[in-house]
Amino acid sequence: MNAEPGATLIHVGDPMCSWCYAFAPELRTILAETDLPIRVVMGGLFVGDRTVPLDASLRSYLYDTWGRVSEMSGQPVSYEKLSWHDWVYDTELACRAVVAARRRDETTALEVLDRLQAAFYSGDQDITNRDVLGSLLDFDVELDEPDLIAATRSDFAEAKSLGAHGFPTLLLDTGDEKITVAAGHVAAARVLRSVQVLLG
């Protein structure tokens, strides 16, 4: 599928969002079938006063959700992390890492997002930890740098302005309007049909 001049895909997600991880193979297929460029925006799944401790209730919820994610997508999920203690589901640092990658080279942002998702979901690496994040990036970054914090929180605000109330959300920016083509885990073929219709 040839891209319409000026058209862009916008992917709103979070490195620690399980349904974003499930959608990753579909997104790779979408990008392989079209030459549309993609812009990655961080939505901020559990940030600020929405962070949650890993307690018995959350463990049960995540166990069930991750099982559905793995079954539906075929993505590998390890459950060892559900035994972590004194751990808080806080996604902001991981979001900052992706924003830092995008600011450095926009074309690598999705690759970094994929790497962090895989490290967390299949590798049981704690990507709320600065040292772990540093080991997963191929460049040096100060995650508490004020401009990076501001840029990341600007992403969170943009996600809301785009109407991305859940993640993942994929939008087509035609240049005239931004249209949601996927909300949640949606098959690539269905998204591609929608994009083709919208682009005429």
C-alpha cells in the first residue's frame, strides 16, 4: 500500500501496557504492508496518582489479563514478576526512555518500545528501575532531566487530546484530520482495510 503524501500513523501506547504488547505483532504487520511513517506517543498507563502497588488483587488481575494477551497474540509472557515484593506499577520512567529515544532519533522509538515491552513481559526485567532501563538503551540518557520529564508529560496530554482513552490506540493522520483506526488489540488486516478506505 502506497502512502498518501503527508499521511502518518500515530501509535499511542505504553511500554508496560499488556494489550500494547499483544498488538505489537499486528503493528509490525501493518507497517510491513504500508510505507506510512509512524509516530510513537506515550500515553502514560500508570503514572502520577494512578500508580498501583503489586498486591494480591493486582496479581490476580494481571495473571488473568496476561493469559488472555498471550493466548490471543502468541506473545510470550513470563509470570515470575508477579512474585515481586514491594513493587509499584509505575510506567513513567519507561515512557521517558521511549520519549528520549524518539527525541534522539524518531525512527528508533518503536524499536525501543518493542525492546522494553519484551524485556518486561517475557524477560521479567524491572523497567521501573533506572539501571535496568539504562542497560536496555543503546545510548546514555538522564531520565530525570527536566526537559525530558516535560516532553513525556506533554505526550500524556497529547494522548488525551487525541481521544486515546485506552491503549493501544492507532490513528491515521491524513493531514486534515486524525482518525482512530484501532483501539485495543485489532487484527492487522482489519486496520489495513480501514486505512485503505480512508486514504481512498
